[in-house]
Amino acid sequence: MVSRLLSYSIVVSLRTSQVIVFTLAVCAPAWGADADLPALTARLEQIINSSHGQVGVALAHVESGTKLSIHGEQRFPMASVYKLPIAVEALTQVSEGTLEMSRQVTLGPGDIRACCTLSRRYPRGGVTLMLGDLLELMMVESDNSAADAVLKLVGGPAAVQRRLRERGFNAININRYDAQISLDMTGVREAVTDAQWTLELQRRLIAEVTPTDLHAARARYTSDPRDTATPDDMAALLVRLQRGDLLPWPYGEQLIERMSHAITGPRRLKARLPPDTIVAHKTGTTDVVINDVGIITLPENRGHLVLAVFVMNGGPVSAMQTAIAEIAAAAYESFTGTQLPPPPPKVVKAARKKRLPTKPLGGEGGRPAHRRKSVEK
């Protein structure tokens, strides 16, 4: 295979007048050199500048070492992307022999969190699952109950963060259980102990939060360094996962396989890519944060493309998802030399005339509209 020396000096001018100079010099296969990085940088900058809010992107071609970063050193709340390093810690402990995939975990009423299979089927707990099942639910469905159960099993947030630091990931913070993040993010100030916790209590406390307190809580959430990461560090973790030096065989392969079957985020990294493209990814979702990080398998043996995209305070969820989809499409086109079909035109539905309600309508699930989608995914 032909190799050649790549040397780029990329200057990215951003809306904030910040200038990033990124220099790359690696010996890479020709497939990694095919991408026109200055042109791709300009295209990504255009997407970011047309997006509302803050956008951070880190890109890496695994086999060649080609990299690109825009706002890659900025911290963003991970939301449920933080389940990825938790899964890495669990599988590391399995590889070391301190945990087994067959380890059984019983979930009681205090272990159930909002979102996904476990809260729907077992709202009051009373189920026993193996660690392997919990990892499946956590990475495929982004189940919050499974995530907190696994986090507790591996020794809590401190254990996960300690391992991250040992491996050189100094910009990925794991500080709280999902249950606490959910309460903090939605403005619940009442302390809740594990003994008190129930799904019903969580929902009641969140429903009691005023719109003013919710707005203030979201502002705190997006400026809190806890449970945040930089796109650069998250991309570096994914590169090592794909290379096989983050987890020993077969555990890294098992994690990537689970991520490739994730059902969340179809309108993000995967949205504009060819339908048969393998995307092993993990999403993060709140009202004010939309993330997607993953490994894209390129066609015709062109290798693997890692993308970590974080969007914060970008307006409607649909707009933030579109920004991620456009960034992924631009990167894919650049590294494959193919032109993807344009996105389908937006369908604007004619508004139907309705009588104005005499009092505010409820949001999803009967909740007030200002509390929609308060859980992480």
C-alpha cells in the first residue's frame, strides 16, 4: 500500500474570533491523504457558523492518523455519551477478572430511572439482570437505570474517572450518577437519598419545578464542568477503542458491536450516510445538549472515521441534530470522494385553525410544556 508524508497547517477562524492552528505530520496510507483537509475545515466552519449555539467537532481517520478539530478543546456536557466511558470501565474490570459478564444485579424501586425499557417494564424494580444485559440496554437503548446500575457495580464515578486519568484522558469527567444529573439539570433542589428514591418521586419533584427555576438549572448545567468532555478527548478514546489498545480482545469488539446497534440518534451522525454504513456510536440528549460520537466504517477498505460532535444551546433539537448530520456528511464525502444525495426538503405542514385553550396545554406525557424531555438519552 502506498504511503506518503502528510503535513498540514490548518487555520480555522471561528465566530468567536478564536483561531486554532492545527499542524499534522504523519506517515499515512494514501487513503487517509485523499481528504482535502483545508476544504473540509472550511465546509465544517460554514456549517458551524450557520448553526445556533456552540458546536464542537473532533475528527480522526484511525488508520492514517489524520485529524481535524474545531472547538475541540471546549468542554461540553456529555449527557448520555458519558455511558461510553462507564461501559469501558466495566469491560476493563471484566478483562481483569474482577467482574464477570454473568454477574447478576437486582434492581429495586430505588434503582429505576426515567427512560427506556427498565422504567417501562419494571417501574418499581423487582428484576434481576446480568451485567451483559445491563451493558446491552445501556449502549443500545441508552437505558438510564442500566447505566446507574453498572456505574454502581464498577465502584461509582470516582472509579471510572480514576481509570480515565490513568489512561491519559484528562478532559473526560465522570462525577455523578444519572439520577443526580437528572435532578440537578431540571432544577430539583430537594436532596433525595437512595432509600427514598422512586421513579414516582423523581417525576413528582421535576413536575414541581417552576419554569424560572428550570431555566436557571439549565444554565447551570451547561456551565458545570462535572460530567463533561472535550470533543478532542472523546475522539481520542474512540480511536484507541477502534485500534484495540483501549480494551483487550474480545471486549473492545463487543463494545463496538453494541454501539453499532444503537437505536438512538437516527437523525444525527447516521442521517445522511448511505443506509448500509456501519456507525458504532453513542448519543447524548437533553433539551439543551445534543451529542453524537462514533466510529464510521468507510467503504472500499478506506478505514474508519471517528467523529465526536457536541452541540449546546443550539435551539430546537431538530436544528442541533441537523448540524451533526451535516458535519458527518461533509466528513464522509471528504474521506470517500463520493457525493451524497442532498437532504430531503423540509415539509411545512399547513397550520390548522384551533380554538385557543383557556389554560396552558400540557407537554409530552401530560407534563407542562416547559418540562418536556427532561431525561437524558
